[in-house]
Amino acid sequence: MAYRPTPQIKTTAPALAEVRAVYEELAARPIERSCEGRTECCHFKLTGKTPLLTKGEALLAAKALRAAGRTRVPETTNEASGACPMLDARNRCIIYESRPFACRTHFCAAAGGPYSRREVLDLIRRLEVVDFQLNGTGPHALGVALREALLQT
């Protein structure tokens, strides 16, 4: 078994601040995108991709979900569509300001396609560091990650 040093973050506040900082840095990068709430990327069966969240991202999303008045991951309104459970009845994300990194880097071809990994690798690594500091076990599918995070918030 490999040596794993004790995480340095004792509370989640610094971890969530770092996740927000990563999101802000991504938004500040001059990468051409034209997403205007299209939501194609929010239909996982359409894209064939489900966002993966690190523990820090999941905790931030869980806080946003609670702030929206939810205590659990909503059931999707249309299971056949594979729609994200964070979409409301109007097809809008209820945690948009705290949406995960994968949602911010687009699966949607109409919005400009996915970011190349080399464009965002430094930010991915920062999210991985936060995951490690929170004793995370790597990224997990959105529903699983959020359900676990809701138990911890």
C-alpha cells in the first residue's frame, strides 16, 4: 500500500473556494464558445457522456442543490431522454452557477465542442488535488457523486 499523506484541508470551505477559483479561471480563459443555454450537453443519452465530478465539485454542487430547496438528487423527468437530473421542468439547470467542470467544458458540438484536454489540464489537476485533500477517490458519475455529497453536507 502506497504512503498517502494526511490531507491538509480540515474543513470544506477552502476546498470549495479552490473549486470556485478553478471555475473562475476557466471562465476567464480566451477559449471561443457559444453556449447560450442550449442544454444539448445536459442530455446524456444524446451525447453519450455523463459528467464526472471530483469530491470538491460534488460538495459544491450539493450545496447549490440544497440552496435550491432540494435535499436529494431529483429524478429525471424523462428517463428515456437521459436528461440530467439537475434540469428543471423548463429544461434549465437548477445549479447552473455551481455546475461541474465537465458541464463547463462542453460536450455540446453546437456550443463549440469539448475543450481539448491540453487547454484545461492544469485546472483538472487542481481539482484532483482538492479531491485528494478531501480524501476523495477520484471522479464519479454525477448522480452517484451528488448523492454521496448530499450525505456529507
